[in-house]
Amino acid sequence: MSKLHGIILAGGDSLRFAGATGLHKSLAPIADAPLILHVAAMLVRGGAGAITVLTGAAHAAICAGLGTGQLQVRGHAPTHITLRQSAPDLGTAGRLATLPAAMLGEGALLAYTDVLSDAPLADLLALRRSRQAALAMLAVQPDMPWGIARLKGDKITDFTEKPPLDRGWVNGGIFAVSAAILPHIHAPHEMLEREPMARLIAAEQAVALRHRGIWRAVDTTKDHARLNDDLARAALDGIADAQPRLI
């Protein structure tokens, strides 16, 4: 039986993050391990038996920052990690399209390099299979970055500081995909979230798994500091419950 592949998109230049830290976002330390190893560990816990990191302009920096070896996640066999470089100007969909169809096969896990969750990824895989879709997306409702006021005329009737999103669902940056996604990618510059997603929706090939549990995106240095602080207080059990490392 072939291994389930876990694929991480790490081709961006992470300008908003690197400008403040000097590090590519994927290498930002989370509980003393690079963020990308925590993402890889999440995919391993979801069933991935091999990890491929799709890099771009920061390929050399990511290679130097990670070193070599196999990923060790508690309770799982050592997992091989491959860093695969492609052109820096590719979009996320174009980068995905550089993979052989056999790697996606009948199912693979795909994640951005900056998202962590305790979502049941086995359920995400099962949803895609059961619906015979090309893509299943994790849909989340994160906390809003602003306080929300409810108004009646010019009178404030209610105010909640940074409440959870209560209308609509956000792309959680974690997917189950199959090789059937590839025909929906038409150009190397395309971003997965734009034209290919529109084509998938039009073809009724996209489904979503709602998740109301833990989900974090590390988009800024503030997000990074908050995640490390919450982990130090053991406030996020299940999102990074074991220290991933290369052996």
C-alpha cells in the first residue's frame, strides 16, 4: 500500500514576517522547533507517511534552517521529508502542479506552512473520498481581529472585543486533495484560492469540513508571539502536543 503524502506549501517570501525577524516564516521557532516541523507533524498525525515541502525563492534558507534527517513525531514511525524547489514566481496552484499525479493519487494532505490545528484530518480525507471531490477544505471560524459593535441608530447596544467569526467560514489552509485537482490548474502563476478554486466549485468538486476546535495562523510576528505564549501556558493541547525533531 502506498504512503499517504503530506504536502506543505512554502514557496512564499514571507515579507511581512521576515522583515521583522530576519527568518523565513517557515523557520520561525515554535516551542524550540521550526514552525514547518510542527505543520509536518500535524500532517503525520493526520496519517501522512511522507512529507514533501514545496519551496521557491527561500529554498536555500529553508534547507539550511532545517538541516537533514527524518521527522520524529511521538507515537509515529520516522517520516522522510523531501524539499522540492520550483521557480520563485509560481503561484500556490502552479507549485502544486509541479508534482507528479501519482504523488496525489487517490488522496493527499496539503497545508500552508503557517497553519496549525487540532482538526481530525482523517475526517477531512474521508469527506473528500466519500463525496468523490477533487478537494476538501478545512473551514474554520477564527477570532476576529477587531472589536465588534452593534448599533441602533447612533447608540451602541452591544460590544464584544475580538469575538469569533459568527457569519461565514474561513479557508483554514489545510486540504485533502487528489490528482483530480490537476486539470483545474491552467497556468503556473495561478493561486489555488483563486481561479482553480472557482473552477472546482463550478464543477462541484470542492467540499468543506467545518471545524470549531483549535486553529491558528502565524501570519505576523504578533501571531508568532501569541502562539508561543499559549503553548508555554499549555493552552493549546492537541495542536503541538509533542516536540517534532529531525533524527
